[in-house]
Amino acid sequence: MTSPDNPTRRTAIQGAVAAGAAAALPNISPAAEPFRPKGNVKHSVVFWCFNVAGDKWDVETACKISKDLGCVSIEIIDPEHWPVLKKHGLTCAIAPNGYSKTPFMYGLNNTAHQADVIAATKKRIDECAAAGVPNVISFTGYKWRDPADPKSGEISRDEGAAECVKALKELAGLAEKKGVTICLEHLNTRDDTHPMKGHPGYQGDDVDYCAAILRKVGSPRVKMLFDIYHIQAMHGDVIRRIEQNKDVIGHIHTAGNPGRGELDDTQEINFPAIMRKLLAVKYDGYVGHEFIPTRDPRGGLAEAIRVCDV
């Protein structure tokens, strides 16, 4: 996703979260938290979720809690905050792309915005390389000519794919030189209940479509952000999809489905089995926890780490 400092995102999410947050008690209390990860899974915390919902953690709070729970990264957070992460012994597993507009709407598929997105991403690749941040996020964008207007006409899937391939090939040269991986994210278009639970209009809502783009680019520095929540919402069959796409997976996100909430027994995804599959295919990247808290956020994060720590 994009930076939590993006005002468009902040306004949309805060209103929806305030209206829909559940009052359930946490399954895991702070007293039950003395747990250290085994080290097989590199746990990361996606900052925006915990910054706009629950206790609305600031960067310092997020760092302290994440470190205490055994995480090694806080991600999708802007470069100005990276020194704070470093102070706490954390890295940023994947950076936002730096584009000023809502980045999952204004993507590489749209020739009206493509040059600006490429320029912002190149700048961010340079910043990532200088700071030792391994990945930067990327998006196809919405399918409409004007991403904010569904009546503006559609970019065809073939055109969108071709433009993404062209743009990613241009970015790949710099990414390869700098040692930074660009991760194109697949998003679901089915959930229309909340601005961050689904993205109706997003062109890259088919994992095979995204994988085909990446294989046409053919760079070891252009991969997929495989978001388990979005894959489950659009397709299901997550373990098979990991096997089919193991060559292009560059980063992982988690959240419970339906609802993009905690990784608890109210949702349908079998995270331990999925994590074991990731280890079996030799995935050695980060796992970013990107659920929207509906109860005690620390307890929910501790639970997610336990569930995924195989």
C-alpha cells in the first residue's frame, strides 16, 4: 500500500474504521505475550493499519511494540521515518513508491500518469538503495482513463499490461543497478465495503495477469507483492498459487478474510499451512502483517505473529 502520511488515504480510512470497528475483546492478552519467533519467518508490520485504527500508533510506539513482539521491520513508511526504525534496530522491508497521488489508483498502466509514477519510483529506488531498504511497491493502477472517474472510459487489459511491462522494464535497469526489488501488488476488486478492504476498478486484480506482466519484464528485480488476503478474496487456492508463482513472489502481506481483520478463528485463511508452503518453496523475504485492527492492536499483532511463525 502507500504511505500512511497520504492525506487522501488517511481521510478515507479513518472515517471507515471509526464507523466499523468491532468491540470484541482480544484473544491474546499482553500477559500472554512472552513469545519469541523461531526465526524462519521475518515478521514485518505495515504501519498504516496501526496508525489509522485502534490506538493509532505513532512511529515510536509502533517501533517499540514491533520490536518487543519480535518483528524485524516496519514497512510502507516514508523515508523521513527510517532513522527512527534504525534507532530501534528495525528495517523497512518495503517502501511506498513516493507518488503524491493515491498510488494504487494512479499506476503504471495509465499513460497520463505513467511518467510521473516512474519518476517518483526512480527517486524512491535511489533512497532505498542509500538506506538499505530492499523493496519498493508498485501498482498497475485503476482501469479508468481518469482513475477517479468510472465514466471516463477504460484502459483495456492488453493495453494496461503492455504499459506496465514497458514501465517496469524502464525501472528494472535502475533497480538492478541499485540492488532494490520492485514489487507489483495484486489487489482485490470484490470488496466494496471499505476503501482499504477492496479496490473496485484496480486493473491488476487477477494474479495470473500480474504474473504474466512480471514474466514479460523478466528481471530478477521486478517481483510480485503476493497479498494473501487479496489473493483469497479474488481467487482462493492460495497454496497452489504460491507454487505456481514461486519464481515471481518478492514480498508477502497478511490479513484475515473476509474483512481484512485479525488472523483469528473468525476468518477462513489457514495461515500456518500457507507459511509452511512459503518455506517449502524457499521464500526468504519478509511477511508484512497488514490487517486493520478491530480490537486491541497489540494483542492482534501478537496473535498474527504466533499464527504465522512456523
